Amino acid sequence: MPFKKRRFCRCFAEIEPNQKERIIIAMKKAGNVVGYMGDGINDASALHAADVGISVDTAADVAKDAADIVLLEKDLGVLIEGVRQGRTTFANTLKYVFMANQRKFWEYVQLGRIISLYSFLPSLPKQILSPT
């Protein structure tokens, strides 16, 4: 049975708003990606300091403005489904970009072959604008 790496969690309770922000900044300096979920006025600075600030629709206006993501339902499953759909969309976009670039590459190859067969270049600006 392989050794399993354990992760340790720290729990903070009854802390002040400025302490929340200081904890988030310290965790970011340690190399962690920090997400914070809050719904009150006192959570606004921590939401802004976090990499991803999450709030709910029924939260205070200040918290909703400071958050990166506002959930319309009080369910984190919505967030998970959004991440899944976002990753799918990103993967499909990458597939399209690679396909389009590959097609353009072969178009340039064909254009190079055509130019090498003729002793002149068709449709140069000088040829287009010169009166015949």
C-alpha cells in the first residue's frame, strides 16, 4: 500500500475582518491558491484579497461587489458544475484554434507551391492598380 500524502487544515474561528485579510495574504505568499466565501459587509476586504471570492445572491451589496463569483443558489454544486462546463468550453476552444491553424498552415504551403511554379506573383498591388 503506497504512502498517502496527508494535507493539514487550519481552522480559524471568531476572527476580525482585518485578520481574515491577513490570513488570506499569508496563505497566498506561501504559494497557495485561496478561495474565500463570505456574505457580510465585514467579508468584503477578504473577498477582494482572495484569488477567488465567492458570495451568494442574498449577501450584502458590498460583498457581492467584492466577489468574483456570485452564486444565485445557496449550493456549491452550482459552482462545481460551472467549473466543469468552463473546462469543457476551454478544451473545445483549444481544439478549434489548433484545427484552424493547421488548416491555415496547409493553405500557406499550397500558396508557396503555386508561387514557385510561376515566374510572376499574381495579384500584386502594382498589377491590380496599373491601367491596362
